[in-house]
Amino acid sequence: MIGICNGFQVMVELGILPGLDSAVAKQPEAALFTNDSSRFECRPTLLKHVNRGNSKFTSKIPYGDIRLIPSAHAEGKLTFAPKKRDEIMRRLEDNDQIVFRYVNPEGNEDVGYPWNPNGTEGNIAGITNPSGTVLGMMPHPERVFTPYTHPDWTREKIAEGAGRAIFESIVDYVRRTF
């Protein structure tokens, strides 16, 4: 299952993500709040693949690869309850649930606005459930499925859309599994 932007918000509100202790939490473990800029942000963002292999959605994306995936949201700041924030962040790291982080053109993960368009702590742009079968992310990989939808497609020779590998990875997983 994949939830992009509003779909990610729904998964978090339903307690499906981050799904630390069960498939569906009795109450949400996270929330998505208004961007730090207090406005709708529609911009190309750079995402670094940081998942070490747990995610079924990134088998076709090399670890550390940086991809341009556009963001378009006003409420994309992933947050956790202040009393549980450190514990949840640690568990996300330990469980290999963080899939993408916002980075700058040099690939640095310690970035602020505009590279992190919403202010999410840890520059998190996408997470999975512990089994890696549910992905939620704010940026829109479907908007760069083909090279022609990349914002620089007329200036650069782009072989394939940056978001396509996410969808191909899950198709391959389903074919291998079922």
C-alpha cells in the first residue's frame, strides 16, 4: 500500500503509519501539520534513499541515491508527540522505517527550508511500516514517472522518470511474492 501526500496523511491519522506496535495503532502515533512556512509549497525537492533494505518500494533504487521528486502540500510536516518524539525517532531508525530524507544538492541531510519544504524533523520525506510493505511519503513520485514530466527534461538528458522506480519496485515484489 502506498500513500502519497493526502494518502500519507490518511494513513497516519488511521494509525497505519508508522505502525510501530501493530498494523493499526489504537490512536495515531504521528500527525502531519502545517508547513513551517505556513503556506502551500509546490517545488522540486531532492530525496535521498536512506532505507537499508527493509522497504519493498525501493529495491530498484540504490542506497544513497538522490532523486528529484516534486512536493506539493500545505500540511506536510511529520510530527510526533513531544513526550514520545525521541523514542519514535529511535524506533524508526532501528526498524529501518525511514525511506527518504530531504537533502540539498550536495546530498547533505542536515538541511532546512527550502530543501525541506515543510520542516519535518530529521528531514523525513517518507516512511514505511516495520515490514516495509506500506509506504507513506509527502513528495509526489507519480509526478515524475516519465522523463517528460521532470522539470529539467528539456535541459538534461533524462533516461527515466525519477519516481518510476518506486512503482516498479513494488510490482517486482508482488510478482516475486505472489
